[in-house]
Amino acid sequence: MKTRKPSAKSRPTTLKVESLEPHRMHAEGKVLTTDQGIPISDTDNSLKAGVRGPTLLEDFHFREKMMRFDHERIPERAVHARGSGAHGYFQVYKSLEKYTQASFLTDPSLRTPVFVRFSTVGGSRGSADTVRDVRGFATKFYTEQGNFDLVGNNMPVFFIQDGIKFPDFVHSVKPEPHNEIPQASSAHDSLWDFVSLVPETSHMVMWLMSDRAIPRSYRMMEGFGVHTFRLVNAEGKAHLVKFHWKPLLGNHALAWDEAQKLSGKDPDFHRRDLWDAIEAGDFPEYELGLQILPEGDELKYGFDLLDATKLLPEELVPVQRVGKLTLNRNPDNFFAETEQVAFCVANVVPGIDFTNDPLMQARLFSYLDTQLTRLGGPNFAELPINKPVCPVTNHQQDGFGRHTIPTSRANYHPNTLGGGCPVLANPAMAFHHRQERVEGHKIRARSNSFSDHFSQATLFYKSLSKPEQEHVVAALEFEIGKVERVEIRERVVNQILVNIDPALAARVARAVGVEPPKATKPAKAPKASGKKGAPSVDTSPALSMENSPHDSIKTRKIAALVSDGFAGKELDGVRKALAERGATLEVVGPTLSPVTSLEGREERPLRTFANTSSVTYDAVYVPGGEKSVAALKRVPQAVDFVREAYIHCKALALSADAVLLLSAAGVDDLEPAPTKGVEAMRGVVRSAKTETKGFGQLFAEAIAKRHWERETPLA
């Protein structure tokens, strides 16, 4: 029996992948049949009374084929509709039995199967990947103790504190109900109206306006569990914990103009990037990080750890990297796996428990409830992608889409007809809810410990690098500038932004046409604490993407622009230098027909100037060759390649005659090109002649990061 070919690198076999095999339909070498197994020899013509007569009702094949087509669509997710997934495994570095009895965190020899789904939050299933939005980072661990779902985002906080506000927030950020506009965008009146009236959104709004909202790749973004969970060990001792995912490729973002253009050039950019990387054997890897602290420290840092709009600065409680997640297999079928996978915050295993975070408590209900409509009833846990790898035995029964066939006469507990089975689990192995004393009056109110809405928003903004701060300003000007009602713009500036940073508010006010806020006293130094004597920080360097690793170009994709007469030997040298560092060079030419180098060798382009652009690449390289460069200068799309790459602060490498393309692209703010040797300036590598020593190495170093210093500061 034929199966999908494995990727270039070997994939370790996982129990979950093996468990899916009986459910796979392999069509190779098989005969076409109906759903009932009846062989079919003609599926192109319906059964008719004469070749020009009416179609007959007895045509069971036509009726079945059309009925199945008519019912292919299921309701998309209310949020996180647009997604992409992959299989893999998780392995802990050393036992964490001191903190938890969860087996996947206590056995370093164990490779736990996982399925991860990345997503955008606001857009529909058909929206673009690179919109400004939060990204979902949901991981289903198929453990020997049952499924554990870590349902997080690429941002550590959220917009609201209490889950009862979730419908209001989602309604506000979705397309407006009167015209279903805009799609997958927060730049409209209803979202900013909500923000201006709900100050608890302030911190998350700053994250949404930051570069975190336009990641370069799912493989290059962090993940967070958002909430504070509990870890409970075998003795019943509990610790509080925050979950993090740290990408080994570092934390990288797109430029905003680049992200918008990608939405049109390649709306599947992130989905394609993830798929292609896995197929090439460049498996995405993330380390699981934990912030662990004593259970009594909920209020130690001057804010409430049960408040999902707050983060715990890594400078106060360092992140311990305890294990690694590797994604090494693409799904066989998008619908059966990525679309039908059902995550639920309530899916925890022994050793992991909840806290009283009111947003978490709402999610415990909502994520279960939503599957009933989306997946057609209560048996969604029996779908192959959702089914645990450990045995499942209980008295649940019937309902739409039931797969399991119970054989016992007893469908209740306790019973004697079934021999008392399934028996209750040994208490030492079973899940136990953490015991805690709870008392209080019934009340609809917030704790005073949830009342600070601005200090962490300020902390986040002040922790960013100067270019990142400029990007936040630009994003706010773009988003609020699209709000039609001036009173909403005024409220955002004068009631929200001014409390985060008065100078920020004044800049945005001028750009969006509202009166700048009146002069106020300088804001106090941001603190992660409002409690006297509590540990605090003025800034948190860990919050800046600029402080994540930028020392690798592994899996980066570089465009080489060529035409007839290009310097082939030089191209080979640069290609080799990049390949040695794990990057890929793709040749882009006028057509897909071969081009001939100076040396007479043919090179076949993989892409053309008509079907790709610089926004789909991490860097652009133009080899020398007078004839090739002259031809490229006559192609507007080739000149645009260079212009856009420069505007988007990407690395550029141009040798010999190719430096002339810079002036053709309107790049006139660099020092004159070198007359000998090679130099790198603001991410642009230039050489006086072809085959210059060190050219490839300097280019590789430039690719590792964006060169934001090229940007023109906003007014």
C-alpha cells in the first residue's frame, strides 16, 4: 500500500501518526466506488431517459455524489477560522516531577505526539495570512494520561479580563454588521469604539499595534499560554506557572507595507511557508519555557496573576526552558485534520490544573460548547485527529456521528451487569482538582487587584527599541486614521493613549486630526508593580523582538535576479555561501526559459518577475554582468524588486555593474559604491567587481536581521 512520501529528513514515528493510518483512504491503484462500495464505471454522465432525456431519480450515484457535495461545508470557527497545522512531538529535557505528575513533563525518554494549529483570530477562513492580528498557537499533546490542550496565542496577554466580555470584544473586531466590512482588520470604528470605552484593552492593543501582530513566519514567532495555570506534583503540592514557546529560529516580523502587499501577492504566505519548510526537512522547533512561582505569589508583583491583561516580566521570574517541540509532518488532509481538530482549554491531564482567572474560566466552557455546532454534535472527540492515543472507556453513548461501538450491557455507574466496569481509576493515577478554600458573596464585580489598566501598556511601549516604537506609532496612525467618527478618535487619544504615554498620544492626535491632549506631568517610570516594596522593573528587554536571537539565516529564502550575461561563477559562490548557512537561493528571471551566464552556462529560473516579487523573499541579490544588469534595468518589475527590498529594510547584495540598479530604484541615500573590495552599509552589500572575497559572508550576516535604520522617522 502506497503512503505519502516522507520529507527529506527522517521523521520519528509517533503513536498518533500510526493511529491515523486505519482512517486514511489511499486511492492509488484502487477502483472508484460509491460510499457503499459499489464499483462505478462512469462518473461523468447522469442516468437519463435517452441521451437528451430527463435525468432519472433512480440514479443513486448522482444523488449520492451531489448530496455529499452539497454538505461538504461545516461552520467555520467563530474566531481562529484561518489556520494551518502540523504534526510533531514534544520531549522534555529533564524530569519536572518536583512540580508536576504530568508524564510528558517527567519522562525525558518520552516523545509525546502533538498536533499544532496556528491561526489568525479575526478573519474568516478565506482571509489572508499576513493581516495585522493576534496569532493563535494551539498545541494538542496526545499523552499517555489523555489529551492536554495548551490553547495559546503569540501574545502573552489578552484584551479583556472577564470572559463575559468575549462576545462583545469579538463582535467589535469582526466586520461591522451593516456591511460586513472590513475583513480581517481591526482598523474600523466598532473595534476602536470598544477600545475607547474599555480601558482594560490598553495593554493588548499595544501588542496588536506592534510588530508582534505581523510575524515573518509561524516558525519565527513566540507562543504563550496567556493564563496562569497550576502545576501539581504527586504529593499534591502546587505551583503557579506561565507557559511559553520560544522559537529556535528567533523572533522576526514583517514590515507593515510588506505585510499588506503579501496579502495580495500571496494570501497563503504563512501557510505555504510552514508547509514548504516541513516538506524540505527544515522542521520548525520551539522550546517550552516555564515561569514557575510559589502558589502564594499571585499578588507579589503588584498586579494579579489571575488578570489575563497582565504579563509576568521575565526579568522578575526567568523563563526556564524545559523541553523542545518539533513539527515534522504535514497533514495528509487539511479538512480531516487541521479543520476538524478541536482544542479545549478544559483538556488537562493529572499534574496540570486551572486557576480562578475569570477569562480562563469562561474558556473552559466556550471551547467545548462551540464544537457542538461546528462539528455536528457531542462525538467530536472520536474524530481521528481528536482521539487520544490512550484507551477511552466511559458510559457516554449515542448522538450524531458516533464511531465507538460499546459492547457492554451496562451503560451506567455503578453496575453489576458489566462487572462494575469501567472501574474507577486508582486515586494515585487519576485527575484531581486542586483543593482550595473558596468563600464569598455572590457578586458581579471585579477585584481591585484588576484595576490597573495602563502601567503594563506603558511598560511594553517603553521596552521596545526605537524602530519598534515608531512602528507602533505608524500602526496607531493607520488604524485610528481609518475610524470615521471623530469622537471615537478623540476618546482613544484622550482617554487611552494619553494614559500610556503622553508623547505618543500627542503624535497620534496630530496624525488623526484631533486636538492633542493637554500637557500633563511627565509619566512616572513604568513599573510592573503598584505595591509598595514589591519587585518591579522599569523596562523589560525580553519584550523587544530586537533582543531575540538574530544570528542565523537558516531556512531564509533569497532571490537572485538574473538575465542573459549574468556572472555565473559569482552566483555559484554566493549560492554556496548561503547554503552552508541553511538558506536557499532562488533564481528569478524574465521568463522560465533558461538564461545564459557570462561563462556560457545555462541557469533555469524558478520564478519570473511577473509571478513573484521581493515581498516573498528575505533578501535580494543581483550578480554582476554588464549585459544582465542592462536588461534588468529595462524591466520595471526587476527595478521594483530592488526598491521594495530596500524600503522594507531587507538585505541587498549587488556586485560590480549591479550597483547601478540602486540608482535606477531611487536609492540615493547611500555613500558612493566602493572602488575596490567589498563593503556593507545599512544592510546593503556592494562590491567593486565580481568574485570579491568575503562578499557572500557579508551578505549572509546582513540577512540575519532587518535594517530598520533605513526607515525615515515619522513626523
